[in-house]
Amino acid sequence: LISISSTVKSTDHFYALFAFNKQSKRK
């Protein structure tokens, strides 16, 4: 359960970075 939660947190961070990069490219 802990490992799954950790993976979700990691994926969440990855998507946040991805969205941030997309926004930066738009400007």
C-alpha cells in the first residue's frame, strides 16, 4: 500500500512538471 501511494505521488509530480512545461512552451 505504501509503495502504491509513493508511485501515485511520483506520477502526480511528473504530470505537474509536464503541465508546467506545456504552459511554459505556450508563452
